[in-house]
Amino acid sequence: MIAPDEHAPFLPRTLRLPPTGHGYGADDGAPSVVHPLSQEKYELYGPACADAFALFWYRWVTGHQISFLLWRLLGDALERSAHRAPTQGEREAMAACVDGYSTMLLYSATVPRALYHTHIRERMSLQHPAFSGAWAPDYRPLRPLFRARFPWQADPSCGPLREAIELNHLTHARIADHLVPDGQSLLQKHSGRAGVSQEKEDLFDGFFMTVRGSVSRSSLCDQLNSRIAGVTADLDRNGLYPEVDGKHHTLAPGPSDNALERLAPNVLLLAHRAAQLSADAENSLEEAHL
């Protein structure tokens, strides 16, 4: 067996997802299996980075792709509870998916601010001058959840889910303030509040190397497993904040650093927990129907 090259660059891969609002393709009936983590801990401050653009491009694409996968799992849970309050297992899985999404926001945003503007943001603007996360197809069904529009969200049993959503809002705002201090997103800068179209959703998918088609539930789980493994290898080699141009580019100090302090050492644990609890909830439902 050939040992992997420890100096090889991390390269993002194509993600395959069902179209938004569509179910899964044919499966073999086997339960979704989430692989154990090969490790849980990593250094926050890593060694000097040999190819900063390649690494942070990988993180930008892969972090978003894991978010899309977690959004899909979160949307599945919402769909199952469309006409009833979610079960305890479903509530736990939802909260875990939101926390996992928050860690991927942080993981993606470890890119140094200057590199973000000269490379990543520039790439997004070349895709479309008003390129926006508002065009993400898989987030569309989740907006009511993140805006607390479901009546059952007020129940005391949903406290952990509400806390996870609040942490997510804080994390998103904190990272936006860090990467774009002037507060002007590409959408705001070029077109205000332009509507979302199929063309824009397709552009968003294309930028993040996502293609739509028939995908089985087990294939979705496999893709999540492989990406968590990739993030594990990255953090093992580079730490959360690699050294770039002689310094570690942590997020600038801000009022919600207590939220980031919870996320920073737990990127792997929280992403893996989201995958595991989602698979457990789905497998339990399948067993109940046998």
C-alpha cells in the first residue's frame, strides 16, 4: 500500500446532491453508516503554510459543501416533522446539524482576510458581480427554522435547538464582520436585494462544485464521511490557524468571541456529531417502518 504524500495539496471534490425539494434515489436498504473519527483534537495554531491559496480554497469549498450536506439532513428532519412536533432524537439531530454548520462557517473563514479579498471574493465576483449566499438552494427550506417560524420551536424541549441557532447567528455575524469589515457584501454592493432565480442557484452550485441529480441516502452519508475525513487530515497537518506570511491569522477580537471559543477546538467533534445523530434518527425511523 502506498502511503499518502503528507505534502500533497488538499483538493476540493465534486459534491452530488438531489435537487432541492426532491427525494433520494434508489438505495440498497442498508442503514446510513457514519465512520468513527480517526482523531478528535488538533492544534489551533499550525505550522507555516506552503501554499496558502490552495489550502484556503480547499477549506472554502469543502466547508461550504459540508454545510450543504448538513442542511440537507436538517431539511430531511424538518420534512419528517412537517405535520407534527419533532421527536427528541430529531430535535437533538437538528441542534447538532446547526452546530455543525456553525463550525463549518468558522473552518471556511480561517482564510486570512487579505487572501479572502484578493482570491476568494474576487472569484465569487467573477462568477457574478452580486454573488450571494442567499442563492444557496439547500438553505431555502431552512429559513423558517432559523427565523423561529415553527410553533413547536417555542416549546421548552427545543431549548438546545434555540441555543444552537443563536450561536449560529452570532458566528455568522462575527465572521462577516471579520472578513468584510465595511459590511458591504457583493449582493449589497451591486444590486441591493435582488431576487433569487434558478440561474443564480445554478451559479452558486457551480461555484461550489455541486451537481444535482439522483443521489441515494447512503451516498450522501458517504460524501459527508469523506469530507469530514479530509478536514481531519487538514487540521492534523495545518492546525486551525496555519502560519501565513509569518503570522497566524485568527479572527480579530470581537464581542462574540465566547461563541467562537466553543467552536474553535471542536470543529471535528461537532461536525461528526451532526452526521451521527442524523444517521441515528433516520435509521430509527427506517427500523420503525420495518
